Amino acid sequence: MDEQLELDVQGMTCDSCAIHVEKALQSVAGVAEAAVSGWDSGMATVKAAPSVSAEALSAAVREAGYTATVKRRQPAGGSASRNGGGTEYDLMVIGGGSAGFAAAIKAAELGYRAAIVEAGTIGGTCVNIGCVPSKALIRATEMIHHAGQQRFRGIHTAPGRVNWPEVIAHKDELVDALRQAKYADVLAGYPNVEYIEGYAKLTGKNGVEINGKAYAPYRILIATGASAWAPPIPGLAEAGYLASTAALDLKELPKSMIVLGANAVGLELAQTYARAGTFVTVVELLPRIAPFEDEEVSAALAGYLAGEGMRIVTGFQTSQVAKRDGRYHLAGTLDGAELTLDAKQLLVATGRRPNTANMGLKEAGVKLGQRGEILVDDILRTDNPAVYAAGDVTGKDMFVFVAAYHGGLAADNALNGSGVVADTTYIPRVTFTDPQIASAGLTEAQAREQGYNVKASTLPMAYVPRALAARDTRGLIKLVADADTDKLLGAHILAPEGGELIQTAVLAIRFGITVSQLRQTIFPYLTSVEGIKLATLGFEKDIALLSCCAG
């Protein structure tokens, strides 16, 4: 059955533009009809086979000189309707984390009955073993590092020393409080949501079995998250190691630690332990730390971390892990030469894999990718039309805020047939090192690979008056734009509070705001976010020759 898609089209300025867009859409294989209801509407509708991807439509429009984003897709005959007569639940959500709760709450708000099924601890990864506990530890050691002898939330410290067990205890108190307030207590406000403890297994179509009992909800949403993954390095399993969860609960500080993996989790925990007094060696297989961020950001952060006494080893191919005499030994090669690294502890932070084992997914017609992720279309539906998936289990954009966005959207699509397309092209990413990495959109390299005529502006934080006043000029702001349309394609920030600055760029990317429009916007003086405007000025002016507030 054909589907109807609605697209948001930007760049049209006349009736001729609308004709060009229509022809571009009609040229895509599988498209039956395409129409633009006036160039000034900024919208196009397409009737196409379900196999036609949003990416194919967007690419066709882009080749014609415009930009398009699919906002909605649903059966051509209209919205699907819920017909759950006789079923106990309209939506059964498997997984009690951020995506699962967002989905169940959305279902309740829409007037449906939902169930959350959870086999472990309520709240999922973020509040229990992820963002909340890690950021609590990061903040504690950051305060210690910058202020020396001080008091941080009742924890007495001295320069170079920290009462680590007390820091861990305070972290645990925060986790317990937030899990209760934001998950357990929230359920009481939604009488249409039932919480079921147990393991769920799909039994085909819309069938689910939990603790030996069979259910047949109208729709199923899988939101089981992901778990830490370790590469198959010889000797690693036998030697044992810390994953991120155990690293957040370590009761004693080791004198030395190797952190294998230099992406967000590895870097955050590496700096945390280093500032608490552990000698840390960060090991990365790829040529640079933060390998998926802009190269200028990665290089600058590596310098700051090394300046704090951390050892950074990139391009290291680990061939063997062994534990002897209470120390871990990593043997491998660096630049073609053999090298062995050793430390008292080993933290493996090499990524996460979706939790999809032993759930009956294959039998239920739910396809998995190479890493065990559930394959979904752009409205988060699996190959089984009764089953949707949201959050980390899809293997995409593993951030808690994306999981929550996925959950609400998937519930609406599953129950109401709304057909809203998941759009995460503009999402912000933050790595909570100090300084923080905050980014959104494309890096300069990615933009060039995608064929854009790229222009870029890099502003050292030393040119931002707020950074000068704070006596902390670490970092940079880099903006990447399309030279043809002047639209912002990406923003990459390295700054002490980079996560607080990125949202201005996120809005610009999402809503097609140009560099010129940003430049003409008034920003408050002596704020860090003023650096965004200064970076836009850097496309055409020498920032060193501007006075305060000049633009």
C-alpha cells in the first residue's frame, strides 16, 4: 500500500522553483505522485511506495538546488486507527528507562492504556548507571581541581586529595533520589499506566509472554536500551576489567588506570579519575581522541588533558591483555613498534550494544542489524507492523534525550498512525570533559564529503570577553556553513560550559537560520554565548580588530 509523505522544503522563491522541486521528487524511483502547493507554502506532498526513503527524497531535492526534510508519512488512505477491541493494553512498552517512560506517558496522555515491563531496576541506564552518576562524579572532581581546598556539598577536600568513598556515597544518594522522584513516583500520576516486573518475550505478531502469562496488546514498543560492549581482544575476558558501571562504583582510587576507548564515556571517566589522583593512560585505536568530533576540537582537548598529566596514546592496536602481579598489561603496536602499557586498573569504554538477546525478535518478524540493533523505518516501526522500537535499542543516536523523544513519537505513531518522522539531524551532543565538547550538525570533513561548498570559521575562546574575564580561555568555537546558501551546517564548541552554548546553534541548524541572520542578531555582552556571534563575524572579519560589542 502506498504512503503519503509531507516534506518541508526550503529555498523556493518562485513558481518555477516549485516546478523544479516537483520534478525532482517525481524522478525518485517508487514515487507515484508529487506536488508542491505553491512555492510560498514551503511544503510538498508525495505519494510513494513504502520502500522510498526520506534520504532519497531529500537528496533529489538537494540536487535540484533546494533542501527538503520529510516531516510525516502515513498510509495514503489516511491515518491508521487503533482497533484494540478485547486487548488488555493499547501499548505494551518493554523497558522502563527514558524511552519507555516517555512512550507510556504519551500513551496515557492520548487516552490509551499502557504497560511498562521491566526486568531490572526502574529508570534505565541514565539515572542508574549513566549520565546522572557520571556527571555527579565529574562535577565533584572538577570543583576540586579548580578550587583546591574547599567544601563541595559536604565533602571536605584538600589540594590533590579527595575522600573518594564519600564522593561515591553522595553520588549514590543523588541517584536514589532521582530514580524515586523521576520514575517510581511519576507512575502514581498515571493511573492508565501499569508497571509489570519480569522478562518479556515476543511470541509473534502482537503476542508477548511475561512470567509465563500471555498478552496481546494492540501495539508493542521495545525500549530495552543498550549495555557496555568489550572488543574480542585475546586475554581480556580472562583478565577481567571495569566497564563504566563498575567504574562509577569503585570504592577505592587506584594509583593508575588504563582507559581503553577515547570517546565520550572513556574521556569523561578518565579525566574524573585523573583529577581525583589516579595516573591515567587513555588508549584509542583511531588516530585521535574524540574521533567522531571535529579534528580541531579533538586536537585541542588532547592538549588540555595531557597538560593535566594524563597520558594520551592514539593509534594503538591492542593485541593481548594479561593480568600479572596485580597489574594489567596491554600489549600492542604503536606506529609499527611493539609497546606494552600497564596499570593497576583497566577500564574498557569501547562502546555499547543494544539489548536484544533472547526476546523472540526473529520469530516475531523483527529484523536486527549487525550489532544486534533493531532495524526501524523513519517512523520507528519495525518490519512487524505491530512492533515499534525507540532509544538505544535502535543503535542510533544513543543519548537519553533522543530516547525520550523517540519514545513519545513512537507511541503516537503506533497508536494514532500519525506517521511523524523522527528527525535527529540537528541534535546536540555533549561530552562532559573539562572543557566540554558540544556539537551539532556536520563537521567540516563531513560537510565536504556530502558535497557542500563549505566555509568555516574558528574562533579561539581567547577572543571571547567572558572567557577573558573568567581567566579561562581554553577552547574554541567552530562554525561550518554552506557557502552557497549561507545556512549553518554544523557547530563545534570546546569550552568550560560548552553544553550551555550549543543550543543557539541547534536552533539555527533546525530552522535554517543563516550565518548572516545570526550575525545580525543581538547577543548579550560578557556572556559565553556571545562567542557564537563572534564566530559568525569571523567568516568575513578579523576578530582581533573589533572593539567590545562591535559587529
